[in-house]
Amino acid sequence: MSDAVDSNAPLEDEEIRGLLAPLAGVKRIAVGVSGGPDSLALLYILSRWRAEDRSRGIVAFTVDHGLRPEAADEAAHVAAVCRSLAISHEILKWQGPKPDADVQAAARKARQDLLVGAARKAGADALALAHHRDDQAETFLLRLARGSGVYGLGAMRGETHWDAMPVFRPLLDVPKSRLIGTLRRAGIGWCEDPSNEDARYARARIRKLMPLLAREGLTAERLSQTANRLARAADALDVWTSGVIGAGATVHPAGPVKLLMSIFDGMPAEIRYRVFSRVLRFVGGGGYAPRFEKLQRLCDDLLAGTERKATLAGAVLYREGDCLYCWREPGREGIEAMEIAGPDRRVWDGRFFVEVPRHSSVRIAALGKGGLRRLGLERPKGWPAGAFEASPALEMETGGGEKREIAVPGIADAVVPSGWRFGFVGSLAS
């Protein structure tokens, strides 16, 4: 969407159809709405999308993190707008104690979990978010300042998945000013979050620099275009990386991964680092790659043989001959157990999902040191002794408590009962 169009012009129906074309096949969409102009504009745009096909459904969610007193009023405003558009709305609250450090990152993770859980319970096919071109440009600059490589500079993607839930960002090529213009024409008011202007936050400081950068040619449009080009380059590298992993990696159903070191012979350094990064994210359950400097040093040392065992990003890496083993690090405080009563779907430790049907329940916990022996199970051949300490043990109750059994995925022919689903949240191969 070029800046040749009036930068304050409202979005027209034909443009809206083009922006929402990726939603073809979606019949019920969930949308995160904070009360700001971006998400309210997306809400309104989706109402226009629904008007063209009344079989389509929309459900809106507002997350109240409990961090600002204004949040309750903002949520009430969203509820009023939703009523005027005949859209179902629910307020989701972030419960429990809040961290003392890195609150913004924790709030983002909580928001993601709450939105996905609520969308799934509402029967939504996908989730829509309102990030726009200005957000994309700011994200690019923030990651550039952190020294990100091609993957990080690819910034936000228009389509992704959170815990297998399709997530769409249809407004990434739309400037914020046009979203405001759209709301003004529709007669919809919005709320302003004061933290958007708070200089304590890096994004707010970057935002204040944008007019100066634009005068030098670094407009939001230009930065967003660069991010898109780098995203295409990252996709090409991903295809190569997936091929390497498919040829030389073995994934055990309980979580550990084994890599043949010979696959790295003659391989470009960038692909080696991508393979290591993907394995660490898959095994450690983290949503982001480790800092590149640490990743590079670890990868080089393991390949050179100067290191045999190391930890990074919540994972243990252990080299033995031509094999590199990687498994989840239990950590000093261990991995928190989880109890689920059906019907429900939850994610444990960022790595595994479990869906429990009605009248059933499960407790998931890490096996722990010596866990296989305590359960009378043999360690799978060809894997180190510690590789399964952080693997999931499922204590399942079915039939209203009539039957209980413990299973460890991939060991002793363990299976979950009929009607249950259990597996990895993501795939190492993609």
C-alpha cells in the first residue's frame, strides 16, 4: 500500500477486501482489541468483512493486564463499541502475581496465552491482530539496534501460528494515520495509552525519532519494505535449514533431539547457526532464538570439539563422537507441574500440548532424575542418561476417576486414551 494514497484517507471497501483476502476460508475470527485506534479500526474493518457474508462470525477479546488503572475504562469502551457493531466481547484478566523485572515481555506472553486460549474456547478458526506499518518499522529499528540478523530484521509476519492457532496481521502495510481516518469516518472514538509516549520504553523513544528519520528517507514505508525483503531471504534460508534437519536429526517423542555432526561438513556458517538455533528453540520451549553471540560461540566450540557439554536457552547440548544430543534443561527450580481437567487444551513447558476430553483429567510433570527407573521403564537405547529428566510424565485419569495410568511419550509403547490429543507444540522440521 503506497504512500501515494492520501496518508489520512479512510480505507475503502475494495482495499479492505484485499487486506482480508488471507482470511479466505475463515468462518469465525477472534480479534484482540485494546481500545486504541489500531485494534478498533481492525474491529470495524472485520465488521465490514462480516457484512459481506453473514455466515462469518467475530468474537473480540480485551486483555486487562491489571497494570494500569485506565485499563478498566478502556475495556468498557471496547465493550460499548462491540455492542454497537453487534460483536461478542469478553474481557480477559491476567491473574496472579506480576514479575518485578521485564514486565512488558511477561505481559506480552500472558496476552498471547490468554488470547489463544479464549479464541480456542470460542470456536474461532484464527486470531487477528492490529499491528500496522508504523509498528513494523519500529520493530525493525528496535531489532537493528539489538544487532539482529536476517531473521530478526524480517520483523513481524503477516501470518504465523501461536500454539497451532493461525494468527493474521492484515494491516502490516497500512499506516496508522489511515486507520485513524477510517475510525473518524465511522464515528468511532478510541483511547490513548499513555505508555506509548513514555520515554522509559525503547519503542516510545524510537517512535519520537521517526519524523527525523523520515526526512532522511528512512520512512516507515521504506523500513517496512526492507523488513519484507529480509523476511523473504529468511524464508529461503529456512528451506535449506529444514532440509538439513530432515537429513540429520532424530526427534524422540519425549522431547530430546539427536543430530549427526557430519551433516555440518562443508555447510555455510549461517545454516549451521540456523540449525542450532531451531533445535534450541524446539527443545528449550522458548519463543525466541538465543542471542547470536552466545549461539555462535557455542556452535563453533561444539563443532570444533573444544566443548563436549554446554547449556543455552533452557537446553543442554552434549557431544559424543559424531552425535550431538540436545534435551531440555530441568533448571535449578525444576519445571512446574500442570493439572488439567477436561474439556480443555493447555501447553506444558512451552513444548507440548495436551487436549483432555470431558470427565477426564491429567497431571503433567517432568520425569526428574531417575524417573524412568522409578516407573519401572527402561531408558531408550542410544540416548544419554540425563536426556529424559525433563520429559513429560502424564498421570491420566479417565472415566470419572475409575482408571489412572502414567505414560511417558515414546517409551514402552505409551499411548494416550481415545479422545485425547498430545504432541509437540511446533515442528523441528519447519
